Amino acid sequence: EAQVTQNPRYLITVTGKKLTVTCSQNMNHEYMSWYRQDPGLGLRQIYYSMNVEVTDKGDVPEGYKVSRKEKRNFPLILESPSPNQTSLYFCASSPGGDIHTDTQYFGPGTRLTVL
Amino acid sequence: GQNIDQPTEMTATEGAIVQINCTYQTSGFNGLFWYQQHAGEAPTFLSYNVLDGLEEKGRFSSFLSRSKGYSYLLLKELQMKDSASYLCAATDSNYQLIWGAGTKLIIKP
């Protein structure tokens, strides 16, 4: 089944404790992206990657890191999480032929709480 | 600045028709998406418009007017399962997606 998977789905952590949220897609998509979604705000892009070893900042990259060592995986790293990073996080991928007119396929989401 | 406006919440009756509006202000324009998001789930693609006019897909249609910076999503023969948030997103001249906050649609029997 074609899908985007994220792990964990739910995470409660404490300020300053490094964490990684994994994202994997099995559709051989070139383009991958991380978003956060907060009540009353639209989806905000954190980072995106147009292909292996190519990453770029989105609208809200501060406090986050990403890597793209393989085409299928795009982990999101929070080196020192803070309470303002409490949010619902989505990973998405798209084929990349025409990047921003492609349909994006979203993972199920990771609900992160930082205490 | 760049902005997407859509109503926060709408209520409609099962079997009826509802129109969800979206206005956008972007630096350039390269198309508009509508996504559906059920509570606690991921957004899923509904439609993409880049040219003026109406695109129909079964019970759902999407309209775009580039000159007015305006789009709407039309849902016909509403079903309870259509209760969800509907997200509007416009692509600017740099091909960045600008997302609206979403419209929560409540369907009543």
C-alpha cells in the first residue's frame, strides 16, 4: 500500500531532551516536507527536501533540523525541544515532477507535547 | 503580506449543498488546492485549480477566479461523513504553498 508513515504517533517529553520523529514513504517520491499544525493557524512548513541530500528551510525552521540521506526517509530532529514546539506535526511527500502543483500525500501525524 | 482567508466554521444539513469560500492574497499565483482533513487525521487532496472556472468531481466542485483572488469549494448532497475541516492553499510565485487555517464543516441530520 502506498503510504507515508510517521513514528511515534504521540509523544510527551520534557524541555531540552533531544528527540527524532521519523518519516518514511514507499512511493519513490522526490519531494518531502515537514509541517506543523496549530489551532487557528494554517499548516506551516518547517523544512522541505527536493531530493536526497537537498534540504531547505520553510517558514518556521527555528529549533528543528532535518536530513535526507535516503530517498524514502526524512526525519525531523528537535535538538532541544521547548514548550512552544508542542504541536501536531505532519510529514508529506509528492512525486516532484512539478513540485508545488503536485498532490501532497500526508502521513498520519505526530502529536508532540513538550512539558 | 501573503494571506489566505476562509471562514472558521460552517454548519449545514445532511442532503443539502454548502459553499466554502476562500480568498487569497499572494505574491504571484500558481494554483489553488483544497484538502479535506477529518479530526485527528491527515489532510487528503480534493482538488487543484490553476485556470478560471469550475472543476467538478462527483459531489465536490471547486471554482477559481484569478482576477478576484477567490475560490470556493461546493459540496452537494451532503453526507455525515463530510463533517471535516476543509483547507485552502495557494501556490505563490516562488511555488511556496500558503495555507489557510481551515473551515470546520459541521453536518447536522
